[in-house]
Amino acid sequence: MANVDWFKDAIVYHILIDRFAGLKSKDWNRPEFLGGNIKGITEKLGYLHDLGINTLWLSPFYKTSAYHGYHITNFMKVDPRYGSFEDLEELVKAAHHNGMRIIADFVPNHCSNQHPFFLEAVEDKNSKYFKWFIFKKWPHDYLCFLGVRELPKLNLDYPETRDHILMAAKYWLSVGLDGFRLDHVIGPKHSFWKYFRKEIKATFPQALLIGEAWLEGIQFKHLKTIQIRNKFIRWLFGVSQDRLQQEYYGELDGILDFGFREIMKKHIALGRKTDQSEKLRFILTRHFAGYPKDYFLATFLDNHDMNRFLFECNNDIEKLKTAATLQFQFEQPIIIYYGTEVGMTHDRPIEINKLYSDLEARQPMVWDNPNTEIFNFYRELIKNKMDTAETTKWGSGHRNILI
């Protein structure tokens, strides 16, 4: 982990590109592009600098058929609705100039059913791209991301497919990205992740590889699309989130800590309005102690797939402050989902099996009339955290680069 030690003190700001800055529309309750773009993020770097952010996490910016970017139609191109390649280069350059690292979502498990390679494969069984996908019965029966037919699963056992994905990852790192948040890591096999890590680290040893291992909403029929160890037996007896996260130790640099988020939801958002700080510190200390010290557990309170934490707290700002304060007390990377720092919430809950209900947590960033109380609270938390990190590293003879 030595080459990615920079992530230990990361304050990560998680951005959904289409919903953050530069929007042309605010009609968010339909799954359509609103116009948020890369240039808009560059223009907001001053805001992020003022907040104290030192790492940006971008949603997928590759050519796509969906506003959120996860339905990829070309792994090697920037989607023109987000901007140009030059816009991305400028953002990377400006972020680095301001002392910020920048990572991006990378989606190796699947692509859009509008990807030219898939369209050719379903049109022609003799296509060279036929083996890039996993057809059970050509052309309409194929493995996909869980039950989503719009997202055919890539056959990463096929060397040409695997190498194409690896080539794309290396390409974006060569442009200047500092690493990836790897989407749906439970989809590809462990052998793929071992190969992926070996190849990436050989050329880009400081590139961060942080994974998303999450089983919520997955049904028995979906098990054929995922590749966790002993999946059928574990499904029968219950899959531990902690053990799932531990499964990728040695293959990735760390994992998004869904276990941490569940603890915070249970004990703060849904808990009684009492001071449970000492009890919670004990629970969290025990939680983190269950993992190797050289394995990052990136903590977060909310993201684009779940209810905002303030909504879970029934819009109780003091509960959000309590949760954020605890989050900042542990030596793990911290992720802040865009808008959490200005009190963004919503009116209706996200329901796993309700189509597009996740739009609630993907509303446009609040630039007008933000909650300055929460913003200033977060800014102070970040300042104190980074001051502590600076003091510790100077004391041990190491320099910490701060924004």
C-alpha cells in the first residue's frame, strides 16, 4: 500500500457530473441529461478548495447512453454531453495545480446494450465480438448486470475483452487520473482483479484501486452474474458485509465501507436522540479492527444509490453533525457525496425495486441558498482533520501536501 499512502488522508468529494455544475435544466425527476459537465466542475474548484477537499471522485465520463454515465457505449471516449477530452485534461491539470488528486468511476463488468460491439454481436453470431459477451441463447438471452437487460455483462474470461478493458483503464491513467473507484467488483472473477491489479500497478504504481462490493437488492436469480466466493452457500446462510469487503484484500487497495454506513444509519439516523458517542466509538473501533491495517476502508454516509443521510435522519441536522463528527475521528479516507455539506435531502425514499426512485438522491447541486451552517461545520471538520494529519506527518519526518 506504500505507493498509495496519499489516500490515507483523503477527503474525497463524490460528484455525479450531470447533476453538479453547468446544468441547463433543473427538471431532475426524469432520467434525462440535465447538462452538468466537466467544465462546470473546473469552475467550482475554488468552492471545493475552500471546503478543504483534496480528492475528487468523478462519476463515469465515458461515452454513454444514460445521464449518470454507467451505461457505457465507448470506454475510450469522453461523452460530448459532459464536454471534450480537452475539458477533462484541463480539469485534471487544474485539480493537480490546486493540490487535489482525481479519481474516476471505472465500470469493467458491463456496458450499454447500445455499445457498437454488443449491437454487432446480437446482429451477427459470427461477429468477432460474439465472444465478448455471455450468451445463454443467442441473440436475446444473455448475462447482464443483475437483472438489467440494458447492461450486458462483459466476458472478461475472453482475453480480447479483458485486454480492451485494461487498455482503457491504462489510457485514462496516462491522461493524469490518480486512480479508480471500481464499480460492482462482485461481478468479475477474482482472477480478473488479480490480473487487473498486476497490470495496472506495473505501469502506474501510485494508481488507487478502490472497490464497490455491495449486495443489497440482489436476489437469488442474480447469483449467476456475480463471482464472490462460495456464493450459493453464503446466500443460504446470509452474506456478511464485512466478510464481503474483506474478500478483496490483496486484489484492491481498499473498499467502500458499506459496513460503516450501516452502523451509522442504525445507531444515529434511526437511533434514539441520545448521546451514543462512546458506545459508537467502541462499535466502530471494533469494526475497523477487523480489517488489515494496509487496506483502506473509505467511509461515507450516503451516495448516489441510496437515501441521503439527512433524509435518513428525518432532516435532523444535529444527527448529521454527530455522524460526520464520528466519521472524521478515524484514520480512514473520508467521502462526502456532493450536497451533503450544504444539507441536501429529499422528500421520498429510494426503493430498491422502484424504477428511477434513485433520482431523489441525484437532484441538482444546491448553489442557491445552501445551508451555510452545515457547510461551515464540514469545513471546520476538514480543517481540523488535515491539521492533525499535517502535525502527525511532520512529527514523523514526512511531508503532507495540503491544498
